[in-house]
Amino acid sequence: MKAIVWSKPACGYCVKAKALLKNKGIEVEERNIAEGWDVQDLRKQVPTARTMPQIFINDKLIGGYTDLVKYFEE
């Protein structure tokens, strides 16, 4: 399994999401919009994104941190 986490600096939910994924043994690729990526890159992937993080697992959009928690509860 592989996850992509779109994040931004000083984002507590981004940190929590990455930690949760790593605890589940999932490889995480971070795409920080302040470091090498920008909002336009994110919008191409998730046109409706309004919050951070935006999480993909195996190329499927999960959503934000609370969506990720629900994903693992199911």
C-alpha cells in the first residue's frame, strides 16, 4: 500500500495523518504545497479541496484526516 498526503506547513492534521498511516505500515509520500508543490498541483488532483491534508491511498482519494480515521474503522 502507498499513500500520498498533500500537506502544508504547520498543519496539525497533516502530521496526525502521516503518523496514522505510518503506524498502519503504509508508505507515505508527502506533497507539501510549500516545498516543491503548489496549490495548482493539488487542484489538478482534487478540484474540490478546501482543507489539508488531502489523502490518497493506492491512487484513491480518501479525503482529510477524519475521512482517513473512518477509512480505517471500516
